[in-house]
Amino acid sequence: MCSSHKLVRCNKKDRTTLLTFKQGVTDNFNRLSSWSTQHDCCAWQGVHCHNITGRVTKLHLQFNRLAGECNLSLLLGLVFLQFLDLSFNSFHAISIHDNFTASSLQYLDISYQSHTIHIDNLQWLSRLSSINYLNLALIDLHKETNWLQLLAMLPSLSELHLSSCELNNILPSLNSVNLTSLKTLDLSDNNLHTELPKWLLNLSDISYLDLSNNPLKGSIPERIGQLEHLQLLDLSYNMFSGIIPSSALGNLSSLVTLRIGSNSFSGAISETTFFKLSNLEVLDLSNSTFAFHLDPIWSPPFQLRTLDLGNTNQGPHLPEWIYTQKSLQYLDISSSGLSLVDWDKFGRIVQDIEYLVLSNNSISGDISNITFNNISSIDLNHNNFNGQLPNIMSTKVDWVDLSYNSFSGTMPNNWKSWKDLELINLWSNNLSGELSMDLSSFKKLGVLNLGKNEFFGNIPINLPQYLQALILRFNRFEGNIPQQIFNLSLLFYLDLAHNRLSGFIPQCVYNITEMVDEDLATGHGIYTSYKIDVFTKGHDYEISFDLWHRTIDLSVNNLSGEIPSSLYGLILVHTLNLSYNHLTGTIQKEIEGMKALESLDLSNNMLIGEIPASMATMSFIDYLNLSCNNFSGQIPIGTQLQSFDASSYIGNPELCGAPLRNCAAKEENGKHVYMDARNEENRESFYVGMSVGFAVAFWGTCGSLLLIRRWRHSYYRLVDQLWDQLYVTFIVTFNHFFSN
């Protein structure tokens, strides 16, 4: 920004100072390209000069991605500088010396650098006698134990931001501090292990007080009710205990924002707490165990924009007073024991809401008639909703989590208009139909979870470019796996298990940067607060969604052919499950490149050959299942492969070695089997030969008698003669025996 006064010329000394500063920093994105001797410095990017003197008075250098070391002393040496903003850059160090004069500086912001910046002392602050705004957020000040005393030397200071500064000394016993002009104080996200300091309660003009995310303890004193100018009070995420001082809080009539959730308060909260809070717009009582003693017909004096009652005891009925809030933009009543909601009343208060969380309750009913005109984020997971999906007319919706319900029907037609969608989770419902639309139109979609439904047909070919997780598990998809899936460079979680997919596994997989190249894998846009159900290491888990669970699960399908060699190139994958398919061929030795692999399941296929010795180098594997294949040979000796249970290898008759039977026993057993087989073969030959001989003799004799008449008559005469001879011999012998 520069002055419109055409006669203004930049002061030469100031220009020299700015050029020296530029030379000392790294400007990879040429944000300071206009800073050159060819131009008047008052026309430079981010520089503002006095329209008469030409002296530099303001420097707007925030969000410029400047890196390297920042010589802050140099800029503070600009005698007439009143405003300096260096926030949101990438400096790795900020150097400050005492040899500067900055008596004119009123505004200084060096907060939120992308690297951790350490400033060991704040003695230099004493030179900033005119400062009224100071922001050092995310600067590590843990070595400066006298920060409070030094800040008390700044009489004009009205706004102080020291969030995430590693502060641990707040002097709780000190009764007063000379910060009488202070109106805004942000000490959030530090290590303040004390009770609420007494001097804080003497800041009579304070209007903004944020002490959230500290381990502050003890009770809230009644004196807090004397801070009559307070508009924002944030004590959330601390360790405060005791009874909530309802009457004291109720006297803070100027309050617009009250956040006291995530503490250990006891007792009850009643209408008294809110009696005078007619200006209240933001109320956070989340993660609390105290009771709510509110009259069922209570009508609050306020209209809230934000209400967070998540993880509180509200149920089973949604409190009646909530239905009176007509201006809600944010509503979180998750995990609060709710089961009964008046949908007619509720529909009227949420039709223009932007953020709605009712997850982890037992709410039932059909909400297909409720229209969400302005919703950005809706989370109804883990309830008992049924009927069609809710009517989301908003085109700016970016987060839809309706998982673990009983919604039925098909995808709504208007979901094609959700162009800002980043996550959609419909896991575990009764939805059906085909996904025939072009999904590539969802330019921001990172997570598509349609698992555990009844979707059928082919998997869409055109997929969102920035998709990170595709979960279609437990459906009825069929056909081939689209090769386009493996062109998604950010994909790191692919679960197509338990479908009816057939054909080969696509060969082209090297484009999945998040699974291939650790240097290029960014994890951009990861939803770290989002949890998914995964099947890995033989068990179901609910895990946070992050890059430590890069997964490919194609199990329980009808896939055939060999495991493509390019699959072994996914060196960053943690879980690979191809079990219960019809895969053939061998495990190639290139599998050794999958160094990050923790869980490998190739069971129940038709794989053959030996287990590659190269798998011995895969030291991170702690779950392995190669059972029910046709592997042969010896399990590699002296490796962790032998430390797995025998169940990892059963169903491979030709496989031996620990933990199965040793291969020597297998060889000896093979000899016995061979001899038994030879003996059995000899017995079979004997019986076959005897049978053949009997048949030849029988039919050779009988056949001749039947076919040759002359032979037949001769045979009969021979038989008659033999019979007569035997008869005579028998009679003579018999008579001789009895005569004796």
C-alpha cells in the first residue's frame, strides 16, 4: 500500500534499511520483487509512507512466505515506523538486538511462523514505549521467566497475544500488574500450572480474556463477576473444578462469548447463570459432567449463533429451550444421551444452520422432510435414523457424515451439486443403487466412504482428482477394478474388499505418489480428526485417519491373474490384503522393497513357488498370513518369518520349516511314502495279474467248450468216466471197511 500523494519521495535512509532487510531474507516467491533501486520505496509492495515527510510508517509483510533469518532490529530501527506485521511467514529465526530506537511503533505482529522460533529474552520490549498491540503467538518464550514484569513496563499496551508461547510462569500470588490499559489478553495453549491469578481479576477494563488449553486448576472465584466489560471469556480445556459461580457469571451482562467446557466443574447450572446474559451469542459447555437444572418452559434472554453441548447429559429429550433459538449457525449436541426429538420444531431451527453435529446418540426417525438450505457440515453418525437421506439443498456443503444409521434408498439427485464436498461418509446404512455419475466433478473430494451398503454395478471410472481415501467395502460392485484408481496421486487408502470384482489387478500403480515416494508424499488435506473402521492385522479397528495407515485391501473378491509387479513398488504401504481371491503365480522378490509393510495377507489364493528369501529384510511386518495356497519349499531360515504362528502358513502341503515341520522330517516322511507307494503298487500288480490269469484260464477253457462242439462232447465223456470211476472206488472201499 502506498500514498496517493504524487510528490512523496521515499527517505533514502529508510530505503537503504529496507534493501538491507531484503538482502538478509529468502524470498523464494518474489514477493519483494518491487523492492529495487529502480522504484521509489513508497511504491514498493507492503510499504506505506507518510504523505508529507516520505518516511516509512507501515510495513504490511504478512503472508509473504518470506524465509531465512529475519533481522527484526533492522526494521525496528525505522524511526517513524508505527505498524509492522510479519505474521504468517516462514522465518526460521528472528534476531533482535538492543541497538534500535522504535519509540513510534504502536503495532507489532511476528506471530505464526511456519518454523518454531525461539526468543530467549524480551528485554528489547522496554524500548517499545508506544506499543499498544503485540502479537508473539507461536514464538517459544519458555526461557523468559520475567515476561510478565517486562510487559508491565508498557503503559499503552491494550492488546496482547501470547498464545502457544510455552509460558509456564504466570505469578498467581501477585495481586496486581501495571497493565491497566489492557483490553485483550490471550494466553491460550500454554503450560500455566496454577490457579487463576489474582492480578487477572484486577484488569478492570478487560473485554477479551482467553485462557483456554492450559492446565489451570482450582475454582473460579466470585470476583470474576466484577469484570463487567468482559465480552469474551474462554476458560475451556483446563482443569478447573468446584461449583460453577452461577451468580458471578450471571452478572457479566456484556458477555457475547462464554466457553467453560472441558473442565471438571461439579454441581449444577441453572437459569441464574444466564439471567443477565442477553447479549450472549456463543455458549460452550461441552465435555462437562455438571447437571443442567433448567425449567422445561425456560425461555432464554439470548439468541445464540453457536451452541456446543457435546458430551453432556441432556437426554433423553432434546431440551425445550433449544427450540427457541432461531439464529443458530453451529449446533453440537453429540454424545449427550439423546433419543427423542420433536422434528417439526427442530426442522424450523436448523433449516439455515451451517454446522450440525448430533453424532453418538440414539436418535431415531425419518428426517427426509427436513431441508438444510445453508448447511456446510452435517454429522449424524451412530444414531438410528431411517428413511431417505436428508434433503441437503445447500451447494456449499463440504462435510457429510451419516454413517452407522439405517438410511435407505438411493443417492439423492441433488448431490451432484455439492461441488465443495470434501468428505462423504455413508458407511453402514441400507443404501443401494448404481454410482453412474461422473465423480470427477467433485474437485475437492478427499474421502469417499460408501462401505457396508448395497450399492451395485461397476465402480465409476471418472473419480475425483484429489481423492485420498476410497472405501467401497461390503457392497455388490462387480466388473474390473478401474485402472483410473491407480492414477490418483494423493490416494493412500483403498478398500474394495467384500465385493464381486473380477479380472486382473491393474498394473499401473506408480502414479500413487502417497504410496510410492516419501519425498513427494505430502499428506495434504488429511482429516486427522476423522475416524474410520479398518481391517488390518486380522482384526477390525477404529483408527484416526492419517498417513500412518496407507492401505490397499482388495480381499474377498473374484480377482485372478498374477500379483502385478508394479504393486511391489508401493513402498510406503502399511497394509496389503489380497486374500480370498483366485490369484496365481509367485511372490516376486521385489516385495522386499515394501519396507513400511506391517500387515500382509495373501491367504486363500492359488499362489505357488517358494517364499522369497528377500522377505527376511521386511522388519516391520507383525502380521503375516500366507495360508491356504500352494507354496512349496522351505520357509527362509533365521528370519522373523519363522517367528509367526503356524496358522500363517497352514494349507500349503509342500511348505516346510519352522514354524511348520522341519524339512528333514518332510524328506524322511517322503521316503516312507515312496516305499509304501511301491509296495502298494506291487500288491495292486499281483491282484491285477491274478485276476487276468484267472480270467484267461476260465474263458480259455469254458470258451473253447462252448464254441467247439467236438471238444464239448469229449469233455462230457471224460466227466462221465471220472464220475463212474470215483463211484466204483467209493463202493469197494465202503464195503471193505464194514466187512472188517
